[in-house]
Amino acid sequence: MERLKALEQRRKELEDEIRETKERLPAHSTKPPIMMALLDLEDEYERVVKKIHQLKS
């Protein structure tokens, strides 16, 4: 149960980080470091959501 709470907390943190990173993206000519950070965050988010679903099953 404690692991589930930690994963839920991390999911929320990642949602915030993804939103903030998207806000930093320029409307034109996306900068590669920002895009790479966003992709890494989204990948981690997917892994965390998958683990949450596994624990709830």
C-alpha cells in the first residue's frame, strides 16, 4: 500500500513537471534539450501509470 501511495505521488509530480515543460516549449523551433526532457518525463509517467495499474489489479 505504501508503494502505491509513493507511485501516486510520483505520478502527480510527473504531471506537474510535464505541464511545466510543455509551457517552456516555444511556439516555433523547439529546442532539443527541452524536447528530450519532455520525452523522458512522459516515458517515466507511462512506466509509473503501468505500475499503478499492476498494483491495483
